[in-house]
Amino acid sequence: MNYPVWIVPHIGSGWVIGLIAIFHIMISHFAIGGGLYLAMAEWRALRTGRRDWFEFLPRHSKFFLILTGVYGAVSGVGIWFAIGLAAPEATSTLIHNFVFAWAIEWLFFLVELTSAAVYYYTWNRIPDELHLKVGWFYAVAAFFTLFIINGILAFMLTPGDAWLAVAGSGQEASRFFQAFFNPTYWPSLALRILVCVALAGVWALVTGSRIDETKQPELKADVIRWSVRWLVPAFFLMPICTLWYLACVPDSQLELLRLGISTVGPGSFSHVTRAVLVSTMASATILAVAYLVAYRKPLDFSFGYACAIVFLAFAATASGEHTREMLRKPYVIVGHMYSNAIRATPVLVRGQRISEVERFNRFGYLRDSIWAREGHDRASETSQSPSNDSASTLARGELIYRGQCAACHTLNGYRGLRRLMRERDLTAIRNILTMLHDPPEESPYRAFMPPLVGTDDEIDALALYLDSILHKDSSQTQSGGKIAGRH
């Protein structure tokens, strides 16, 4: 608990990151694929002599500049704000290990923003050949931002054995390239390029649908059909690249996906199963609408159809990204840091390398907490001098809940503990916590929940706190005593 815990009622901090991230992904991937779309469309118009395209392209580039330069940039800042509050320890790790990669990515981002503005504001002001070069310059700069950020995102799922071998030793910088070009780097890059190209076509359908078919029927038909073709590579190549990607993911991280798929037969759809089905069905619906309406009847393709395709693309992208995030569980950086910021790899403490799980179990989770609330000093003491005071014990339990549970759970909303632990008494709650503290090998919880750490007294305090929020009326008579048979 080196940082304060950010509690977001009802939805949890994870959903704050997720909602901002999906909005940003829809725009940032369009910023990459859309730059390629504009450059190729302008090149195609010049090659074929279709001057009517130069009435559409400036309008599309204005839409492109506003969406990517304003909403994309602001949502990108929003992601940094959210992850800095929700997962500060993981954010710090990514910054320290990839500080120069971040610097290079931001440099290319500045080049990207500048060239996008130059591209739009120089329509019909500079020679066509020079303007096209500006478009290609933007497309290359945008691709390099993807090239860099993809390495960092893929690292969180597959940091690689070389980096994990030195994690926590202070020698992580010596494994920079092994961490960056990690096992899932190339399949992840291929998948993201396909998404970028597909979203370029999806967003182009929005501006293309606004062309007046009564005044420019040939232009609208050509723009709509050409934009639909940008969806084709994703539909045919994405299944292949997905299999390539999954083949590079460690077996331990595929357990949750296998568990989700295995529930389809019995009809019990898990969280992962629903996400995969939504992504698949949304993608199939996009293909059907794009072909049956947009490609076959381009003049009938309205703005409403375009918005429907954007919504379906949002659903498919959100579900796919959510599934990818689920593969990391119970880690935020696989093999190194759990989702509650506890490090799984040994770290250097007073000249000795020891895992935080072992250290917290031996000496106590709250001992080194610098963010224990003022007035509850005893909440940060070790188990050698436990407090018998009811209020102090509940305070200790709340601090453990905030530090170890609140990253994934809320009290009343998403993954709400009141709902998950309803109708359980104090003994049952303590038994569950004991199982999470020392999960057996066959326990399904190992696939998606980090181990609960702390001394016996701290686990008791957490049990009493959870019991107090579940059974407020009876908790006062139970919270002062010890839990029988806890050892």
C-alpha cells in the first residue's frame, strides 16, 4: 500500500479505466488506419482522375482531425489519469521499464498531431503531390505510435522469462528489448493493424453516408463500396491472427478462457463466454450489414446504418479488448504483479530477495502501509500486538479490503461483495478467506483471483469487516471476539 486506494462506488475503478479505454481505442485505432485511408484515397483519386473525390476527402479529413486530435487526445489523457489512480504501482512499473519508449511514442504523437493539422489545412493550397506526401508522412508517424504502444501493452500479458528473471533486482533495464519484443508482440501487432484498417472503413462509412445521393450518386456509391472493402482483411485474417496470438499466450493464462468456453455446452455462460459471443456476433452482424446494405445498395446506405455499424464495432472492440484483459487475471503484469498491486516476483528488501506474498504473510500486510487512516494507528501494527478493540479491528479489516479487494470488487455494485457473500455467517466468511489465503491447486479461484495475504489476525479483521457490512444488526455482538478454530 505505497499509494492511496481509489474507491469508485458501484462500478469500481476498473470500469472507469475500461470505459475510457474503449472510447480511446475506437478513436486511436481510427487515427492509425484513417491516416492510411486518407493517403490511399487521395492517391487513388489522383491516379484515376476522380476530382469529385476531392470534394469528399477534405470533409472526411476535417472529421478525422476533430475526432482524433480532440477526442482521441483528451481520452488518452483520461486513461493516464485513471490508471494513475486505479493502478499506480503497475503504472509506475511500466513507466520505469519503458521510459524511453514512452518518450519516443509521445514524440511520434506530436508529429502525428502536427501533420494531421497540416494535412487538413493545406487542401487546395499546396501542389497535390506535396499534399499526398504529407498524408503518407502522417500515416507512417501514426503507425510508429502503434508499433511502440503495442510492445508495452503486450508486455503486460507476456513479459517473457528473460525479464521476469531479473524483475525486482534493479536490472530490468538490461532486458528492455526482450520485454518489448515479447512473445505476443507480433501477433498482437498484426491484430491491431487489422482493427485499425477495419475501423478506418467503419468511420469512413459515417462521412460517406452524408453524401447527397441525389446530387452525387456516383461519388457516394464509389466511396461507400470502397470503404466497405476496408473491412474485408479483418474478417478473413483476424481469426488466423487470433489463433496465432493465443498460441503465444502461456497455458496458465488460457485457463480462464478454457473455463469460459467449456461452459457453453451446459448452457452456463461465464463472463468470458459472453464477451467472446458478443464480439463474434457483433462482427458477423457488421459483415452482413456492410455487404447486404452498404455494398449492394450504396445509395440506400443512410447515416442511421452507419451509426449502427459504429455501435456494433464498439461492441466488438470492447468485448475483444475485455477478453484480452481477462487473460491477464489474476495479474496486472503476468507473473510479476497481481491485480491488487502485490508483487509475485521476489523484490530486494534489506539486501534479501523475498516475494511480497511471503513477506506480507510473515510480517503483516498493514505493517508498511503509509496510507493507514489517521486515528487508526493500531490498524498498521503487526500481528505480534493485535488490538482487541472492536473499532480498531474493523478499521484494520477495512484497510485490508481497500488494499486487496477494492481493485476488482465493490460493496454493492459490480462484483459486489454483499451479493457474492450474501447469507453467509462469520464462520463461512472466514473459511472462504482461508481458502483464498492458501488456495489448493485444484481451486478454480487460482485462475482469476490473487492470493489473499496477511497474518491470521489481519484475515480475522477482514472477516469481521465483511461480516459487519453484510449483517450490520448482528455484527456488534460478534465483532469483539476471536473466531473459533481459525488456526
